[in-house]
Amino acid sequence: MAANKPIPPKPLSFPGGIHPAKDGKSLTEKKAVVAAPLFDRYVVQISQNVGAPPKLVVKVGDAVKKGDLLAEASGFVSVPLHAPTSGVISAVGDAPGPMGTLVPAVYLDADGRDEWTANRMAPLDWRTAEPAELKNRVRDAGIVGMGGAAFPTHVKLSPPPDKKIDTVILNGAECEPYLTADHRLMLEQPEKVLVGAAVMARALGVENIFIGVEKNKPDAIDKLNELAGKYGVKVVGLKVQYPQGSEKQLIYALTGRCVPEGGLPMDAGCVVQNVATAAAVCDAVESGVPLIERITTVTGTPLAAPGNFLVRIGTPVIRLVELAGGVTEEPRKLILGGPMMGFAQRSFEVPVAKNSSGVLLLAASEIVQYDSAGCMRCGMCLRGCPMHLSPGPLSMLIENEKFDLAAQNHVMDCLECGACAYACPAHRPLVQHMRRAKAEIRKRAKK
Amino acid sequence: MSENCNNVKLPSGDELILSSSPHIHDNQSVRKIMLKVIVALLPAAAAGVFFFGLPAAGVILLTLASCVAAEAIWFFLAKRPLSPLGDCSAALTGLILALNLPPATPWWVCVLGGFLAIWVGKQVFGGLGHNPFNPALVARVALLIALPAALTTWTPTGIEAADSEFELSTYATPLGKAAMLKTTATPHGSAHGDIYAELATDDAYWNYFIGNRGGSLGETSCLALLIGGIALMLMKLIKWQIPLVFIATVGVFSGAVHFFAPAMTPPALFHLMTGGLLLGAFFMATDMVTSPMTTWGCVIFAFGCGVITCVIRIWGSYPEGVSFSILFMNALVPLIDRMCQLRPFGYVRKKA
């Protein structure tokens, strides 16, 4: 066990950030999670993790059971993929992906029996299991970061030996407006979250466990606190501030440590996991269930009955829109994720992936398309930026294609959180500029 | 694909709007900010019209109109769309310039000022956001140097003029009077150097506070300027560091000089309540385009403004130094911003 270094006084927030006026959480925060019914077809994207895409092990016509392997991990930074229900593989081909392109996917026609596979993993007693055993289980269950990053969780649990990890942090901030999936999870299944945290701490040999939750979820904080002592977890209420759930900002808020520029959380002695990931880890270890379903917020004012749903991975978004009562007003924007960092979609057929924390519909009246004006140096982007960059001046460098100067001015540190663009009174597409510069700089570095 | 849900159709893929995140916005805009600042200046403008009468209203309207016209003509000549006029920044420049002019400025000076501000102060640099100097101040200082007589002909307020002891021939602003007293008083003339006593009575301070004194159209009423300035600070439209540090620096500097050499300059409170300090500190030094973006940059900027204002007021040949100090510090803004550039979160100093 690593010795716990003293943690400096917690700042419980971070410098910078914004406070979106309309957080939209009231649409769904009181809606208990409802399990979605079985649909007749699932479209499971093959690559749902950062890193190497897994290798397909089924072919068209194969009958699979729920939890059967669809694809196996193809490297260390890769996770397997499992069938969300029992049925027949009707096709393997392209499907609309979350980034607007077509991506390879497995089409699974459900047989309606939803039978479990015979090869289901055996439950583990996490209190006695070896750390390596726990890590293997996390990998075999196909678990990736469910907050949005989709980074394979077992990789985060296997830091290089020269990095001393002394703290596990669970991210329950859920700072994205509109999303309440993590909130409901912490409220309804606090024990799963806490067990997941304890499992990961054991896998890492760490005793210091924090759950950071924004203070706008007092009920979830209370619920977690009732049980937290049993698992040695400290629940910490954090200031409501976007992007509090960003890894680096969360580490700072909870420990006062800064992740060095260009570094990873492990450089600050921390491993950060989303609460939903922790719950998935708990399922995998305690019941041998692979990651085949998740809680997703389906929300937006156009929907008749927005809510939180337990959905199988591979469910087309159109099914969720129907589940949420359909629309009462025509939506003009479909977003996978939250309004600050989510991706606009161009098809309702896009399926839910392991990292889809929300499906958001915006009506025409909520979408404002602006013509951008010149920067007038008001500095609102500087005050919003959680990374202390100067997005306005950077955007002017990028407009003039001065990518080397942008790199010198730390554009690579940008989180793309959108705080600058949210605040900009000149409506400059700051995030777009940052993304362009980052892509360009990476491309040049490769040459 | 358009399936029926509650009889409302889902749009097909082509009808969905695609855009980069973030998908929500603060709904703040340049136009809204400019309009709010204009509204915040209305108390000062109203006070000017109240104390100096209808000619002051004429100066305001004419200057404002000439600024907007100057910008429109520039866009027309440059064959550019007129749409940026909608951001109201030219109107704001016009209003600020008017508030900096004497209440009885001749009409042609107002028009000239409007064109100077927009053309020379702003558009030659590329328009809003690119001008290094506050356009209204560029115009005011250019007029002051080119047409000193028109820019230093002060009008008494209606209340002063009704006073039986009033003498028009020696009329001057309080700062002007202080400068005259300084030059006419013999070095050891009055006991304890209290030559400024008549300018620093309770009555005089009350008049400075409400605005019953000579001066530029919109600079006289401390009350009206404080209302607008504090409103802007509360709305976070100006960086509070600038007015606070500016005013505090002037107070401490002039107070210290007065303490050690009472004959040199009137007391600190006199300096704070007269001249264009409040107008400059709240509405001109805080111009977004020409002030630093960083917090510490604002502090340095405002400190510099305060020091230069005092130096000019106490030792300079002009009685007032607010305009010059802001323009000078405007020129240093790029340097200040560079000095105060933020370090990214988690910045590690590179090993040499």
C-alpha cells in the first residue's frame, strides 16, 4: 500500500470557469431511471474505446446470447465488446457514427428472449481478489470511461511503475448542463458507485478515495455519505461551476494538486474515473456483467417526457426519442452528450455507445446561430478559461494561421470545454479555432 | 426519415443543424454591452443637460450623430457592409466624446470631433477591437491641442449663473481655479499654505458631488457618474480593478503631496471630485478594447493612469491630466498584457 501523502487543504473549486444561466437539469433530475424495453434491433459500433479498435469475432448469421463476445481486445489499449441481448447478427457494416461519419458496426436482431450466455464471468469477491485479477476483470468486461472519454479503464488502473498513485477520484460533478444520469445513478445506486470505487482503489493499492459531487446535488451527496464510511470513501461537495468535472480541475478542487502541463492525472498521483464507470466496475466484479447497458439522460424541451433511461449499448437514438414520449415541437439539433461538449448529430439512427451520457434535443427557438464579429478584447474568455489560456488572442493567431505561435501560447492545453465560446460576446467560434490549431499542430508534429 | 411522434415530425438528417460545441451561449453580445454602457452614461448626460441647459443636449445629440455618420460614411467609402453599425459602438464613442466636451462647444467642433474619433481614432486601425487608443479621447485631445480656445471655454451652470456675485469674466473649472491660485499666490502668502481653502469648503464639495460646477458636459456630477459606474461594475461589464485602482492612486498620490506640501495642490478629496477623474476611471479607462485583458494588467494600467493624472495636475501646464494619462497607458497595453500573460493551469517552467 502506498503511503498517503498529506493532502493540502481542498480548494473545492478551481479558478476560471463559467456558470451557465440555464442548466436544464430540472427537466430530468427528478426522473427516476427507467429500464428501456427490449427493442428489435441494436447497432453496436465496433470501436467504442480510445485506442485500438477490437477485433470482430462474429459473422453474419451467427446467433449470440446476451453477454457473448462480439469483438475481442486487440492490444493493451483496447477492450472487448459484448452482445447487448440475445439474437442473430443480421449484418456487419457501416452505421452512422457519433462524429458524423459512417463507422463499422454490428447489427444485432434481438430474438426477444434476452438470454444470458453460458460463458458468463463468475462473480469475484473483490475484498480478497488479487489486484491483477480485478484489472483483468475490468478489461474483460469491456469497461471504458463512461463520462465521455471512452478511455479503457484497465489502462488507467495499470500506471507505469515509476508513477506513484495515492488517490482514486470518482467524478460525480456532472457539470454539463441538462445531464442528470450520474446524479440519478448516485442517488439510486450509491452502493454500486462506492463498491466500484473501492474495487479500483484495491486494484491500484490505494486507500485514499474521493468522490467529488457538485453541490447542486445535495440529495446524492447525502445518499453517498450514508454508506461512504463503510468503503473508506470521502464524499466531497464542490462548487457549482463549469467545467468542474474536467479531470485536471477536479483533481485541483479535491487535492489542491495541479496536473503538470501536458501531463496525465497520474503525474499528480491521481486516477480519475466517472461514477458510471465505477458502477460498471462493480457490476463486472460482483455479478460478472460486462458493460452492455448504461444510464443515459434523454432530454430537451422538445421532448414530451424527458427522463433517464437504462439503455442497452447499440440502441438507436430514435428509439430513445420515442421512449421519451416523442416530440411536441420540432427539434432542430440532436446532440450526443451535453450542450457544452456534446456532438451535434445528423441522424436519429446514431446508436448509443458506452460513453453516451446524454441525448439532447434543442428546439429552433433554443438555437441561436450567430455571425461572429471581431474580438474586442473584453477578456471574458480569459476569465472563463479553466486552463488560464487566452482564447481570444489565440483565436486571432489561428485565424492568421500562426500555428507555431499558438503552440507557444499553449493552445495544446485547451480542453475544448467551451467556456470561452459560451462567454464570448462577439460570438467568436473559439472552440473551433482551438480544435483546428490542435489538429494542425499534431499533423505537423507527425511529419 | 420522418417518423410521427405526437403528430410532430422529426426532422430529416439534412434539416438537423450541425455545429461545433458549445451548443448554448450566454446570449451576451457586443451590441448589448454597448447599449448597457450607454444607459449607464445616461445619468451623467442628464445631469449635464440639467446643469448646463439645452445647448448641452444639442452637443450630445450632434456629437453622437456625427460619430454614427462618420462610421457610416467610412463603411460606404470602404465599400463595406453597414451592418457593424448595429453594434452601437460608434454611438457610445459619440456619447463619451460629448460628455468630454465643454457644454457650449460650437456645432462644427462637435462634428469634427465625431469624425476624428471614428476615422482617426478607430477605423484607420481596422475598426472595433483593433484601435490602440480610446477613440473618444483621441478626438478630445486632438481638439484640445488644435482648438484650445473652443475646448477651454467653460460655461457656468444655471444655478451658478443665477448667483448675484457671479462673475463670468474669471469663470473657470475648479481645477482651473486651483491652477490659477497656485500661480498667483505668493509662496509664503497664506498661513500654512492654505491657499485652496475656498475650493475645499463643505459647500464646494456638495456642489462637486451633485455636479453644480464648471467643467466638461458629463464630468461634473459625481453622483450621476457613480450611479452608472457602480451599475457597470455590478453587471461585470467593466473590470472593477481599473476604476478602483485609478481613483485610489489619485487619492493617495495627491493626498500625500498635499500633506507634505499643502501649497502644491488641493486636498485629495478635491482631486477625486473634480476634473474628469470619475468619468475617465469608470467609462474611459475601462474601454474593453484599449484596456488590458488580465486582472494584474488592469491593476498596473490603472495605477499608471492615476500617477500620470496626478503628475500632470500637480506639475503639468494643463490643469487636467485624465485624458492624457489614459491615452499614454493605452499605448502601453500590449506591453502590459505581455508582461501579465497568464500561465496555463499546471504550467511547468522549462528547464534551461
